[in-house]
Amino acid sequence: MSSANQVRASHILIKHQGSRRKASWKDPEGRVISNTTRESAVSQLQAIRDDIVSGKAKFDEVASRLSDCSSAKRGGDLGAFGRGQMQKPFEEATYNLQIGEISEVVDTDSGVHLIMRTG
């Protein structure tokens, strides 16, 4: 696949009761995740997005602290990827963003995400 067809993105993932895997690097037993409703996860992300957009917080710093994805250790960076490599809603949202733009909340089987396209 040529790099011209690839995008690069960072994300913040909040897992919830409906997530396919109810454990993460910061919640290995899944105790918090199992008690987090989808609605609560969405509310958290909406507040985080507001803080990032308003300049109160930086995307990579929030991702490092709060994301349930192991990419948190890289500030949420997922690297480059092409079509067919991510869950469809995640892929579509990323390809529809401009570089530097942050998505609204995106739902996947993994949980709910904020995505920032970086390339």
C-alpha cells in the first residue's frame, strides 16, 4: 500500500461495559471499565474534547493519562494506517478529518474514542 493512501492518527479510548475487551493497561482487572456505562464514557470524552479544543489541555498529555489503549504511552499515537486496518467507524472518522482536526465521539467495539488526525 502506498503511503499516499495512509493516514496517521492519535486517539483517546475510553472503554465501557459494552466494550469487547473489558481490561486495559490502567485497569487490568476491568473493575472500572465494567462499571462504566457508555453514556458516562461519552460524557468524559465530550468534556475532554472541550478542554482540548479550548486550549486547557493537550491531546497527547490527556491520552497518556486517560486513554485505555496501550498507545497511551505514545501520547495516543497509532502511527500510519491504511483502509481496512482499523474498525470501520474509526477508519471512516479518521479519513474524514483534516490534519490537526479532532473528531466528535466515535463508537467502535473497543469503546468510545476521540481521534486526532496527524498525517
